[in-house]
Amino acid sequence: MGEGRLPVARGVKVTDEDSFRRQIIERLMCDMSVDLEAGCSRHNRQVSGLTPCLQRLEPFCEDGLLAFRDGKLQVLVAGRLLVRSICAQFDRHFDLASGRHAKAL
């Protein structure tokens, strides 16, 4: 304290991709839904760029935990306890094997 330096040992630069994905995750966590078409439009992206994420979400849809219609994702009541697992599909830094993030269950 008082040494004239910032108290930060390291930092992480947030990229445009990080901001884009953060917006999706934030809306899912807060609103239990996200309009992917609108979000992609705001970030000058195509929904088709999220195809790998959407493919990983198919089991959640098949189990009645998540709905994807008209470019919108909605976490259904049965899926609310698993919203962190759903959001993890959009987090490109998520690595459960490394222990970097807490397990949802």
C-alpha cells in the first residue's frame, strides 16, 4: 500500500468474443432466456457461429430442460438447477478437467 503500484499481479484482456459470450451467459443466468439472433446482431455475428454450442445443448433440449425456438434459448423450469451447466456450453474458457471452475452438481 502506498507504493505507487496497482495491486494487481496479473490480468486478463477481455476480447470481443469474450464480451459476446458473456452477454449470452449473463442473460441465461439472469433471465433464464436469451435471444441469440438479437445478441448476434448486436455483436455483428451469425447464429450459425454458435452451432457447436447449440449441438452440445441438444441433450438438454431432449431432456426437457431447455427450449430453442425462433433463435431464442429458454431454460425451462426443470432445467433451472442446471443453468450453470447449460451456460458452460458457451464459455470457451471452461475446462472442468482442470478444476478451473466449480462443478454445477
